[in-house]
Amino acid sequence: MDNTGDRPIFVGAGANLPHPSYASPRETLQAALLELDRRGGRVLRYSRWYGTAPVPVSDQPWYVNVVAEISTSLPADDLLTTLHEIEDLFGRVRSVPNAPRLIDLDLLDYRGKNVAPGAGRAVLPHPRMAGRAFVLRPLADLAPTWRHPVSGTSIHDLLKALPADQVARPLQPDGLPFGPGQV
């Protein structure tokens, strides 16, 4: 019996450049999540907002990241297409890997499914999520008992294994990162 339909769907969102229409990265991502609601991906809840260091470490601006739990009747491939359409609508330009960006929307986990490259458009779970603080820290807010669908590794153990240069700090309501000892 397949009980994956009972499991959640998680979408990650990040940006580190101001948008000409929405101003800050956080406001851009909030608008993108509203657009996702309009396109069949109802946002049920989302994590705290995080200020995160670029990966790999560079001199580009820090990112703002959040993870949302959504509900949708869209299959994984159609949901991924919708996320890419929203990125296009918000002016995402794909250039070199790890470049600064106005918006980035990723399908992280679709009901715990495991879809290998080539088996569908959406590779699930997201192939790099297990090594990214900007995904795991907000995901831990929403799903503290989450386990990687392929390895079975707990989110707690994945967080412990992250390199020290992967920094993700909760943002204060005004969008500024909390200082050391304030979290």
C-alpha cells in the first residue's frame, strides 16, 4: 500500500538580489508564494525566514530563504513546471551555477517520493538538499522528525554533518539576522 499521499510536499524559496517591483528578497519570495497559491499550490505553512551565506562561500550578498509546506493536486513534474513559470514571471535569469538571483524556487520533497534523474522532470528528493543549511534549517522548523527519503537520515543528523561555512540564521521581523547569542 502506498501511503505517500499522506506525506507533505516541501518547496524551498530563496533570493539575494532586490527585485525592481517587490523591493527586498523577502518581499519577492512572499509574492512568489502568493503566486503559487494562485496556481494550484496552496501554502499550508512556512518556516521562519533565514539569512544564509552563499554556497559556495563568495562575496555575493547573503540570501533570504524559507521553506513552505504546500498542498496540491498537481503531479510532481507539473508542480516543478509551475515553480519554473513563477521564477520566469519574477524575472529569474539562469546564467552560471550559484550566481546571485532574484528568485529561486525548488521542489524539495514531494510526499517522500524517490525519482531518479531521467525518470521524470522532477528529481526527488532535491539532489543537493541534504548538504544545504539554507534548506535543512528552515525544513527542520516545519518537520523536525523529517528523514531523507532515500538515505533515511534524520534532519538532525544531516544538520550536524553540514560544514561550518554553511551559515543559516533566523531573521528578525525587520529582516535583519539575529546576532550571536540572540537565537
